[in-house]
Amino acid sequence: MLERGKEPTKSGQSQSGRPRANGAEKPAEFVEALAKGLAILECFDAANPEMTLSEIARKVALSPAAARRSLITLKTLGYIGQNEKRFHLRPKIMTLGSTFYFAARIDEVLQPFLRDLVAKFGDASSVGTLDGKDVIYIAHSSVQRARRAAAVVGARYPAYATSLGRVLLAGLPVDDLDAYFDGLVIEPLTAKTITDPVALRAEIDAVRDAHYSTTVDQLDYGITALAVPIRAVDGRTIAALNTSGYTGMIDADYLIRERLPEMRIAASSIAQTLTRYPALASVIGQ
């Protein structure tokens, strides 16, 4: 039972008692209240579009009192709405993502390449970057209308289950890849999802050697995808580019045979373009 006004102890704390973020001790200037508010904004999803105060507090591991203070602040700012006892996001939250999209010039720099790939192959194409244990889609183009996991801009999915994520993981230094697997919870998103950490590590090692990744029904049924790395001038993998289609209409061998050469050319062209946009290259490469 929590004491009023106290927050639950978090497993990510250092021995000094200062919380850790992504495995590193947070700096003294870290603003805990801001972090709590952002965690609340991030906790809403398709499965939880509306939640009560208690549900939000449990999901973000805060005391009800702390969650309530953040919710009041976010509601006052217009990012959160309330319907009786249930809270929900308001449209203003979209300004946060659109600010990045336009400031980073995603539409100008990345979207033309994706549109060209979709025009050539049909189906869908995306660019993603790694954020913790997830891959975030920062650009996307598609002619698909299927009811399946949506690869829209801003969507995030477990890196282990996507072609983009596996390419990004394969590009990590060994120590960072070890840190990724430390405490990783692998959920069977489909019956085909690789859930054995040893098998997953072997798959990532194979991706590193091949310089591409293919996945079939790993994230959701009906998704077959191929991804290649986008590399900075120094050789680091800073993002990944993919093409995907419907399982049953295409298979991994088809993607490798028919699309891999063009995907590698497109990834190289994107990398060259990014040299003219150092700010964007820095943003997606962090």
C-alpha cells in the first residue's frame, strides 16, 4: 500500500537513489515532474484511449496524487481532456509530433524517396529509428488499406519484431546490443514471432552479416517486409528503410530478388542527401 503523496519505488534507480533513464543515471538537473507528464502522454494507445486516474497511475507507476497533479497541468495546457472520470488525449497533442516533422524537414528530405519506392513497387515503405527497445516510424508512404498494425508516422513497435528494428539492432555496438537484451521481454505478437532470445540474437547477427533483414508475420499477420540500413558518413547505422507487402502475395525471397538492389540504392541516396541536412542527420542518428 502506497503512502499518500509517496510514489512507488522504481526498479531503474541507482544505488544513490537517483532514478536511471535508459540504463544511465539521470543528471542532477533532470526535471522529474516533466518526465512524469510526458510518461502520462505516452501511456495512451489504441487499447487504452480513455483511462481513469487510477488506471493511468498504475500504468506509469506513479502515486494517484502525482498522476493527478500532472493530469491537471496537462488538462490546463490543452493536451488532455476529461469525460467524467475518464481522461483522454486532445488534438493539441498532435502539434508535438508535427513540430518535429516539419522542423526536421521529413517531408522534404525523406518522403520523396518513399513515394518513389511505392510508385515503383506498390505496397508500403517507411523509415524508422531506434528509441530504447522500440522502433519509431519517422516517415511513411503507402497505398495499402489493410486492417493490420499501422506503420504510420509516429507509430512505435517492438524492435525485435520488425525488419526496421532488426536492422537497427544489428547496427548497434556489441555493448549496446547486450544492454538491449538485458531485461528484454519478448511477447509473442503472432505465432511466428521469434521469442527465444538466443534465436533472436542469432537472427540479428545474421542481419549484421547480410546488411538487410526480412520478416514474415513477426509483428502482425499479413506483413512481409525487407529493411536495409541508412548509414552516416562514419558508417554508423542511423536509421533504416523498409518495403513491405501482404504475406501470401509476396514472400521474403521475392523481396530479396526483386527489391533489395533498389532498396540499397535508395538507402545510399538518402544517406547522401542527409549530408546536406546535418541537423536532420544528427536528430535521427542520436
